Amino acid sequence: MTIDPALSYQGALTAPHVPGRGLVSVTQPPVPATTRPAQKPAPAEPPIAELFRSIDVRNFAPRQAAELGMDLHVAGVLPWEEYAMLAFQPELHPDYDRTVGALIGEKAQPDRPRDFVAMWEERLAFERKYNAGDAKLIARTARVLTVLRQIESPTSVVA
């Protein structure tokens, strides 16, 4: 096997310069020197903790619950099935007054606050009593309730 010397990169280095085709050196501006701060800045609070601080799940409207469900799902706190359970709020449906509302004699009030922790405690008790064979549903309901309780009284750990 023979190698053609014309195919070597060495020829490119010794070839005469052709205007417009050669490499142009670029000078970079000097990097400014920086000094480190005297003390380490406090670690930033995670965005989810900031979200939790502004929520009162004991005084919460269905419209807010739907938004919270999406925030918790996007943050990775709730999987899809639990997000769907929390985010589905019947009062947000446009036909609520003609369907469910007509059956129970109430108009939709998606902005009226209510105690979501108590509602989910009742829902968990219902699932345990009437759906005892559906362990996945009970576990999902319990998980949503646990998350709501954690939002109600968050744990603060300082390292």
C-alpha cells in the first residue's frame, strides 16, 4: 500500500496563500479578572418551595386546584394519573350547571374557596370503604392527600 504525498495536510501548510481562501486569525478580547465574594451566597430556594409558600390548601378554589395540579405534574411531584385526579374539577366544565349542578341543586362556583385537605380526606375514606379492592386508586388518592398535607405544612431543612 502506498500513500500519495499530495493528499497530505503538509501540502496545505506550504502552499502559497490564495486571497480569500486562507484562514484568518482572530484575536480574542482579554478576559476580565474577577474576584470571588468574601462569603458564599445562600443557596437559592427551589421554585417549587416558592410555589408552596403561597398556597393555602385549606382555603383553595377548584380553579386554583387545576392550576396547582399542572404545576405539581410539571415539577415532577405528581405523576400523570394523580395530576389528572387533582386537576379534574367538574365545576370548571361549561355544562356543570345543566348536568351535575342540576342534579344536586347547586350552581358552579369554581372560584369559591374550600378546604381541599378535608375534601381529599373524605375522598380517601370513600375509596377505602367502597373501592377496597382497587389498591392503585387508594394509593393514588392517598398520595394526592399526602402532597396537599405537605403543602399545608412544608418541612424546612437547613443544611
